[in-house]
Amino acid sequence: QKLEKERKKVNTNPSEKQKESGNYTKGHININGFEITIENPKGSYRKGVDSNGKEWKIKMNNDYGYFLKSIGYDGDHIDVFLGNDFDSKKIFVVDQKINGKFDESKVMLGFKTSNEAKKAYLSNYEKNWKGFHKITEVDEETFKTWLYDGKKQRKAFSEYKDMKLNKNKDMKINESKIRHIVNESIKK
């Protein structure tokens, strides 16, 4: 209900000048502790002009916006597509490439599986979209560390996936040490 109310607030037809400045009415919502601004509600059209001067327009199958207090590789906020399952604690990050070079990261929030998130991501682009590179599932704690550290957006998210692996590895080492100490003390 809150999401639907916020969708209705969005000016879905801002002028080019308003889009450039970001000065038009948008929706705002808190999802799982994340403050998100909705720029393009589900069912609206996202449009623009590509680097070759060609106009494009696509109907949004998901709400699209950005995380407040974040800065992405492109200097703008980190973008997010919203799914329907906000009980899911899974977060997926898509690395987007343009002409073979890292462009930016797009977050998929409210999806159950990486396949579902990838399908939703692709459904919001033209059929022959070649920007999808990789998708990475990440836990909420690791994601927050990445999201609010502007230095980490300088390369593709998948290159930071070791943050989670190292944390889990360290935890396993500590658990192993604790078990060993407990076992040794029991033997005495």
C-alpha cells in the first residue's frame, strides 16, 4: 500500500532539464531499512537519448530508483530495481558493462533467486540489451558496507565478492579454534 501510494507521487513525464537536475517529484520509501527514491514506477516509461543520439523508450516492469546516501561509479546514486518480495533478505547486484567496460552496478531488491532478479533486470531493457555482465548474491551486512562506501563503486561489484567469503572464512576459522579449545578443556 505504501509503495503504491509513493508510485502515484512520481512525475512520470519530467522535462529533459528536470531529469538532468533531478528536480521533479519522486516517491520515497523505506524498504528493509534502506531509504529509496522511486524515479520510474512500475508501468511507467523510462526514456532518454543514447550516446549515438538515438532516442529510446522502455516500459518499466519494476519500480526503479536509487538508494539515498549512496554514490555510484557514474557519480550518481546507486540504482535499484524493486521486486515483489520484500520479506526476502537476498540482495542481488548486477554488474553492467557498456562496450566491454564496467559501466555501473544495479541492485535488485525484493527477489528470491538470482534467475528471477536477472530476468527482471533484463525485462527493463530493450530486447537486444548487451549491458548485463554478472549478477552476484550478497548478504545484507556486506551489501551495506559496499553501498555506503563510495570508494568501493570504482569497480564491478563482483570484484568485491571476496568481502563475504573472507568474513565467512574468518568465522569458520574462529569457530574451529573455539571447538578445539572446548575439546581440549573437556579432555583435561
